[in-house]
Amino acid sequence: MDRDRLAQALLATFLEELEGHVVSLNRELLALERETAPARIAERVASLLRTLHSVKGAARAASATLVETACHRMEELLERVRDTGAGTPEVYELCFTTVDALDDAGRRLAARQDLAGSPLETLLPQLERAAGTRAPARAAPPPRAPPPPSAPLPPTAAPLVDLAPPPAPSASAEPPAGGAPPGAEALPVRVSAQKLDALLARSGELRVATLRLEGRAEALESVRETLAQAREAVLGTPGEQALLRAQTELARVTLELAADRRTLGGVATGLDDEVRRARTLSFEEGCEGLERAARDVARSLGRQARLEIQGGALELDRSLLQGLREPLLHLVRNAVAHGLEAPEERQRLGKDAEGRVTLSARLKGSRVEVTVDDDGRGLDLDALRRQALARGLRVPDDDEEVARLVFLPGLSTATQVTQVAGRGVGLDVVRMHVEGLRGGVEVTTRPGQGTCFTLDVPLTLSTLRVLLVSAGGQTLALASESVARLVRLAPDEVRDMEGRPAWASGDALVPLASLADVLGLPPGPPRARRGAVVLAAGSARAVVVVDEVLAEQEALVRSLGHRVRRARHVSAAAVLPDGRLSLLLNPVSLVRAAGGRPAASLFPAPATQKTRRRVVLADDSPTTRALEQSILESAGYEVVPCVDGADAWERLQSGGADALVLDVEMPRMDGFALTEAVRASPRFSRLPVVLVTARGKPEDKARGLQAGASAYLVKSAFDPTSLLETLRRLL
């Protein structure tokens, strides 16, 4: 190997090592900064010096003179900390800044940039002064010829994965006779993550080919059965023997193909499992750098914060951890900047001066639940309400729903703008990132005690079980893990809540929408009963009506590419066992869209009648009663106005009606009681009942559902069109 290529190889190896050493230096410095006992400080410094010595030696071999000098100065600085038994905040800040400068130098060298004028060079005089040494005259390093263009620097952007842990030290230095030294089979191998990704893609294709082979075997078995039936039909004819030989040969080929399929399936599954295991990292490794981020934000705001990681040994897919890194960084920084109080305020409240942010991970079936929990002040729900009102948004009554407003873009409860808070960005980015991973994020808050963000994501991003459905002439895929149940809907199971259809499930109303309508596809043919899928996204539920439920299969997940990455309600493409592609829909996005869809026609419209429909209207407010009567009469209805529920019940029994429109809070008999009386009456049990009320809390809506209301409209969001459309659908 010539000198230039050797220099390139040494530099590439150095840069690979530097990336891991920077992580170690940050981790060890954070531990050192928290130590107070001189003996423990000496141990931490010794560990840092070993890491710096490794970096210095590798930099010398790669001719990275500036990196070597900076490491030497940092060694001198840390030796002073060890000798004095303590370090100052200024010393620790300088050490962290030096580690950042080393990381920057690695990126510059990887991009084949000179380090002249870099942060590392600018930092050297400060390091020399802090270490108490006088800078010796440094001769300029001899110029090196640039590497030839035909041999580019190996890429270092992709992280490397250790495929095996380091071998445990052996009690004996002598290898066994005639064999490899102990632990040789466990020596670590550094492999580019890009290569592992490519290998996983190939193993996934092999699994798809195995599933396709299974379909071929089933088709061959069907041919054999057909041939057997044909032989029975020609029994006793000259062609019987020929058919018998063909049937025997076909049976033999079918058995051999089935055996080959089982063997190939076992190999494919084993290979896939091993590749996935090679791609895993511990959750703690995936969180590297977050502790440093929390520390830097806390120092910039004059706070004290500690990041604790629970479930760090949990092994997760590297791609999943990489996808979670940006959301977790946002949440950790927000927890320190928004959630934790200043030390003096925490002490006044009886808390420790040092705030705590806990990052945890645990498995839940085929999904992973990651939480970011702080012990700070909690969300300012009143501020969120004011922000929402100022932007003209509907403000929910329920505190849990108000807390979810933090995921809307532009909303922030920060009282001032800093580098990390106050611009209303961050949490909406978290939601978008997590939904891009086919997951969801929820928030709970405890006033004065803290806030917890829960991220729910799939365990693997490469393969999954999917439910195939048809809508608008398209075959679409839904992740099976997001499907709570399948239902067949009849018209009387659909209720109207504030102008939006809902499915009555027990004592709860679940938002309902047509999948074709949500996706902008042509509607399917109207049917007396409709197939539907109940989707679950965290604690939220929604029902999407489909044309047909086709099958459940295992599919390979493929990215859509940057051009269609932001396609609405679509998260990826699913490669089916027969080789076809199907769009994989985003359940979180669908659940959110279903909750905001206006009423759509899901069932065949009844035959129109020429007679005027009679509506009994009951409201104790003369103004409201007159307004609703005017709206209904303008639409062609015959209206019977009543002053309260008892009056309406008497008028209904004497003259009948086609529908009831009722207020809830009325004297003598309220709307709930009247609805229950109507449902208990054999004569009027199927009469449409529309409740129009100012009571919009979830428990009020549930009460109306239990009473038997066909629709529930809230006066604060009252729209004449929604009332008329509701009656049109019910009648």
C-alpha cells in the first residue's frame, strides 16, 4: 500500500474511533462533574485519561496534530483536578467545550477540511492557560500531498455496530492446544450500519419469497385435487392409467415442494432473526448524548437537572432508536426548559433543588412504550386555553384534551423566548416524528408535580402484520397492531354527535368516518350493512368504514421516498407476499381525521316522502325555541313547539311525531328523562331523538347516549345546517 492510501486508511480508522471516544468522554465528564469524594474523583479522572490517551495515540498515527495537542492539554487540566481533589464549574465547562471541538474536528476531517481556524484551534490557548502550562513552540507539520481523487475517504456518517461483546479476560494466557484462544469466537467485529440495513432488506425479500412459494405449493395442491376429480370422471376409460401416473407424479412433486418450502422458511426466519439481533442496540446506547443535552440546557437557564434512564438494557432496533432520537431530544430539552423550576423555587415548594427527568422504556407486546417524565411544575393549562382562544381554536372542557393542545404548531406556554423555548415549535415536531414511525404520543400532567410524555411505537420498522381492506377501488393496508376489532354496522348503530357520525359502543361514542371519504377516493356502493375497522391510536379510537375486509398477511415495509414522504394519511408502502405493493396507512392520522369529519351518507337513502314531517320541539327558552322553530319550518317541517319535557311528552302521545328535538335542562321533565321515556314506549321506541344542549362535557354526552339519543348537538357549536343535516339522515 502506498503512503497516501495508508494515510487515508489510518485517518478513516481514527475517525471511526473518535466518534465512540467522544461519546465516552461526554459520559465520563458528566459522571465526574457530579462526584464530590476525592477518591471517586481520582477514579473518574483516571478513566478519562485512558480515553484521552487512546485518542491522542490514534491522532498521532493519523497525523491529526491539532487533535493530539488538544488531548494532551486536556490531560494536563484533568490531572490538576485529580491532584486538587475537585474541579470548578469553569473547568468542567471548558472540558465539555473541548469535547465538542474534538467532535467538530472529526466532522471537518471526514469532510476533508483543514482544521485551521476551527473551534479546536481557537480553544488551544484557553486550554494551555487553564492547564497552567506554557505553549511550546510548535513546528508546523510537514505538508502532505492530497489524497488521489480515485481513492475517496471512506464514509463515516453511518454509525458502526459491534456485533459481539468484548471477550472476558481469560484466567490463563495460554491458548488451548490445537485451537483458537479462549473467547476468540466472541471477538467484536465493526460493521457499517448501512451494510446491516442492506442485509436486512435481503433477508426480508427472502421471507417474502418464502411466503410466495407457500402460495405456489397451495396452487399445486389444488391442481392435484382437480386431477383426481378428473380421473374419477374417466374411471374405466383408456385415459385412466395416464391420469393415474400424472396424479402420482404430481403428488410426489407437491410433497417435495412442501418439504423445500419448510426448509427455506426455517432458513429465512433464522437469517432474519439473526440480522435483526445484529442490528439491535440497548436503549441506553440509543440515549447517548441526551444527558449532556439536559445538562447544557439546565446550565444555560441557571437550573439543576439530572437525567435518569430506566430500562436501559432493553435491546431495540437501531433504526427505531435512530428515529426516536430527535423526538426524545426535544422532549428532554423541553422538560428542563419548560417543566423544571429554578432551584430556589423548588426548595420553597419542598422539592430537591435538583430537578429530575426520567427516561424509561418497556415492551408492551409488539410495541415499545417510551416515557419522558419530569418532577416540575406541570403544564399551565390556563395558559394553553388562552393561547387556543387567541388563535380562534375550540377549547375542550376536559383537562386531558386541553393538555394535548401542546402538540399543535405555534402554541407555547413559555413567558419568554430563549434558544430552547418560547417559539411554539418542538412538540408538534415530536408528534410528526413519532407518527412517521407508525406511533403515537400522549401527554399527562400533574399540577405542581410534573408532566409525562408517552411515546408508543412499533418494535420493528421493517416487517409487520397488516390487515388488507378495499376502499374506493384501492387495496390498502392497516397495521394489525392498530386494529382493535372488526364490526358490521347497521344504520341504527350510527349516532350523530354535533353534526358528526359516531358508533355507539357500550356507553361510549366512537368517531366514525368513511375511509374512502377521508382519503378522497370515490365512494363505494351503498349497502344495508357496512364493514368497518375500529382503529386504536394510544387512548383514542375511531371507526373507519371500508368497502370490504380482504385478508391479514405479513408484509415487508418500504419507505415511500422523499418525494411522497409527506403523503397525507400514508406512512409507507407494504410489499405483500404476492409481490404487489399496497399503501400502508397511518392509524394516528386516520383517527384524528375521523374525529373531525362531517356526517356523510354511509347507507342507502330512504325513499322520499311528499308529506310534511312532524317535529316536536321542546326548549324552555322562548328565544332558542323560536330560533329553532324558524329553522325547521323554513326547511319544510311541521313544528310542534313545547315549553318543557312534560309538555312535549303529552303532545307526542296525543298527536305523534316523526322526530323529537329536545333541550336537556328543562323544568318538570328534562331531555334525558324524556328520551328514556320515549325509548321505553313500545309505540315510540324507534323515534329519532336529537338533543340540542349547552352541556358539552364527555360525561353529558355519555349520559345522552345511555338515555338513547339518536344525535347530540352542543349549542356552543350550533349550526343550523348541522341540525337540518342530522334530521335529514335520521328521517
